[in-house]
Amino acid sequence: MAQKHSRVTTASTIAIAVASALVLSSCSTPSEAQPGLTDDTIKLGTHQPLTGPAAASYAPISAATAAYFDYVNDQGGIHGRQIEYIVKDDGYNPANTQTVVRELVLEDEVFAIVGGLGTPTHSAVLDFLNDNGVPDLFASSGSAAWNQPEKYPGTFGFQIDYVTEGMVLGQHIKDEFPGAKVCLLGQDDEFGTDVRAGLEKILGSDGLTEVQSYSVSNQDITAQIIALQTAGCEVNVLATITGFTAIAIGTAAQLKYFPQWVSSSSGADYGPLAGYLGDAAPFLLEGLISDNYLPSATETDDKWIQLFQEINEKYNGGAEFTGSVVYGMALGYLVAEALVLAGKQPTREGLITAVQSGEIKGSGLVPLAFSKNDHNGYIGAAITTVKDGVQAATGKRWVRDGDKVVEYDKPPVKLVSGGVPSH
């Protein structure tokens, strides 16, 4: 059953306020009454896997977003409005997603959907949201489907798209493991096929020795791991959600098979992985290679991470500080930036225009793509490696340039104004 959640852990809607600032004058005059908007409130909604196979890894995201909004609320609110942030559980099931998103739009009358999570789940509501003119901001998945501005003018991505991610990982493998047998275990949907496409852009159409897939409905992937082992795979790329990353690494260890693991950022968060793998985690995860477009949770010298840790302690009950928490707060910051730019009297159309303006900077290690003709989010990532239990950016940062990736050497976005966006 679909439920309303406030910080993911309760069944009530949270009212939260975000920071006041100046506006884009072109977005400031509504031509008609806007759903979800009053003089004092603005209502946003999201669908999240609070239960089901993806919950353990991703349920903390919306709680962290709510915590970030609570923090900004204490700074005074955006344009005097509070945000009513409604989180509904879809169990990572597309049929449920359709039900809860229809409730959010038709019954709750949200102004926008933000951070809807999952490729198969969010794909199920793309047409509905765009047909109803609902801004669909910062979908939590790297699907290329979010970047179709002509077909879906109201939909925008957030994280690096999976093709580009495959290219970034492929370039690192090509540079650091020349001649190795490279293989792939991927989810049996666009997640897996897009990462494969990216790898093959860099490694060549015959660059993968073996390709295996899995379904989230079946947690036994022993046959797939045996196939990789039998093929002599030396570097295994995982296009897997976090639970299946742990299953893959743990199953291989039981088979006394220890290849180099390279994981998509979507399944490489050290904290949850360590929770799944228990006492063996320090050994099994040492040397795990991944990528990240945001600072990693264990990079405690980073100013954004320091801020997010403080927010987590005060507003999120001191929850385990993981990559999912960083992700949720970074997404919240991006939403707040968009709301600031949308003006004192925002419209749905004006919110979309604000995102397309190119003025949103985010809190990442690489730039965002947003423009009228490009609805992708982050356009690249840094290579990360686990060393002594710390998962940090230790390699080059790469951004996509057509069918190749190039090194990015400009500094990351600096923390300003206490992490409260202004314009």
C-alpha cells in the first residue's frame, strides 16, 4: 500500500521551509493559480523505495532531503514559503509508482515531483507527469530517458547518466588494467544495458569478455558469478544496486574468486555495503573502484561533507552517515536552488525555466549539464577507491565529450552562504 511519509520514518507529511533570496524576474508572475502553491506554502512530492528490495540502500535518501530542508527552514525560508514535502512508498515496483504518483498529482496537488527514484519505477510515470505539466526534477537514476527535452520538457536528471558512467569506468580500466579480461554483471534493464553501452564506447564492441545479468526479484546470482569465474574475468564491472553489489562480492568470495571489482556509483556506497557484508567487509571491499560526482561520505575534510554531517546530526537523528545521506542532501540543495531561481511568485513553467537557465551549480565535483536542450544532470565523475575503509576520490575526474571522456581539472563547487542557496 502507498503511504505518506515525512522524513521517511513517519506517516505524516512534513512542512518544511527553505531559504529566502532574490529571483529571476522572468519567472515571477503567475498567469493563473498554481497547484500546490499558496502565499505561505509550496508542496512537493516524491516516490521512494521505503520498502522492498532497494529500501535498505535508498530509503535514507528522502529522510536526508527532509533534514536538509529542515536546516534551511531554520535559516528563514525561501521567499517566505514553507515546503510541504510528501514522500510516498512505491516499494521499487513500477505499478505502485503509478498509483502513488497519481495520488501526489491529482489528490495532493503537488507543485512538482522531485527526486523520484529508480529507472523502471520512474519510467512508468514520465508520460503522466509531462502530460499534466508537472515539473519532474532531478530523477534519482542515471537513465538516458530523463534527457529528452523535446518529448519530456519537464523532466531533468540528477546523477551521471549510466552511459557516461560506463565510459568513465571504462576509461579508468583501459588506463589502469591494460590487457585484462573485463566483464560485466548488470541489472536486466536500462541500468545494465546503458552501462554496457558506455563501457563498449571506450573498450570497443568486443571489449567485454563476458556479460551476465540479474533480476532484482531473484537474489541468487551464483550462476552468474560462476559464469564470470569460468570465463576468467579479471576485472568485473557491476551495474548493480547496493544489495546486489554485496551479493556479488560475497558470493564470489564463497567461491574463492577474488577479481578486481569496479562498481557503478549506484551500488558502491561503502556504509551499506559494509553492513551487508559484516565482519568480512574490510577485506572484501578493500580496493573497490567506483566513481562519484559528489564528495564521498568518508571525505571528512570536504566542506560540503562537514555541513551535511552537521545537518545529519541535528535534523536527521544522527542516522548513519552514508553516500545515500550525502545524495539526499545534495539533491535537496539543488531543489532549493531551483526554487530560489523560480522567483517570488513561481509557476510550474517558471520552475522549469529556472532549471534550464544554467545558473544552478549544485554541490558536485563536476559540472551540471542543465540547459534548454540538455536535461542531463552531472556530466561526469571522479574515480574513487576504497583504502583502509575510506572511500574517496583518488583518481582523475572525467567529463563526457561526445563519444569520449576528457579529464576535468577545474575546482569543484565551493560551499558558500552556509549551504543555503541565494541569487
